[in-house]
Amino acid sequence: MKTINSQRDTSFDIAKGIAIILMVIGHSGTTDYIKSFIYLFHIPAFYFVSGYFFNDKYVNDKITYTKRRFFQLYQPFIVYGIIFLILSPLFHELHIINKPISTAIFIRSLFTTLIFQHVETLLAPFWFLRSLFTVSLLFLIIRWLNYKIIPSNNLFTIVICITLFAIGAILGTKNIHLPAQIQREFVVLLFLQVDTFQKL
């Protein structure tokens, strides 16, 4: 989490690149041992990097932050979601996907894409864009409340994130799903706010 502007640190670009490579390896049919090892950290790493670069200046400029996340995450979700949906008949003809897309399915899929809920099967990994968008706004609200309640340190943020992590983990183990799968965002919030431990 950043409170001042700083020069770009390319080490984080390298870290993200490594995480992306590991993600590809994890989804490419590797051994269960390697897959289990990669899955311990490759997705949390992306949330950690996002949280590290969160700037507290947006606590007082929530609209700007929301717009930034909208164009960074929602826009590509919608654009590529619609493109792949339109190309679905071609994908079926090329035997890339198994089931043909009926008009009813097309309309339903278009609607779920526009409301940031679902995209064409080939874009299944885009769940991460929706998740990061949701957790980013949730974290912004928590930081805003932190400054309202305990402006001198990050204790409020840490306690709330740990509490939500516990709630999300319990719901997950009991296979209880909240609307939009937000129990997952409760869990990953803990990784997003790791940097706040530096200032208690």
C-alpha cells in the first residue's frame, strides 16, 4: 500500500510475470505435487501486488479510484466477453467448443456478461477480473472506515480483513455460497492488505 508517489519498481513486474508463468504451468497438466505447490501462492500473489500498490490518497477520491478499476477490470471483461460470445458459433464450427450457442443462451450470456457475472467458456479465467474489482472496492471502503475510526494506524483494517477471512473460510468449508461468490473475496482480502502490517 502506497501513500506517496514513487518510481516504478520493475521487480513487481518480474514477480507478476513469474506468477503468470506458474499459473500456466499449473493449468497445463503438470504433476499433482507441482500443481499443489504452485496453487499455494500463485493467485494470492496477484492480490498482494494489487494491495501493495493501493494508494491511500483514493480514500478521499473514491470516484477516481472506482473509475480506474472500472476501466482496468470491468471494461476488458465486457469487451472480450462480447467478442468471444459473438465468435462462439465460429468456435463451435472449428470444434473449439462442444455445444452450439442458441439465441436464448446468447441473450442470457450477453446479460450475465454485462452485469459482470459470466463470460464465454473460453474466458473462464476472467473470474479474476471480477474478483479483483470487487475486492478492490471492498478494501477501499475498509480503508475509508479505518481513517474515520482509527486514523493513526491500520489496526481496524487488519482486524476487519482477518475477521472477513475467517468468515469466508468457514463458509467455503461448509460449501455455502453468498451472492456473486463474495465469500471468496472475504478470503483474498487478507492477501490484499498484507502491506498494512507495516504500520500498526
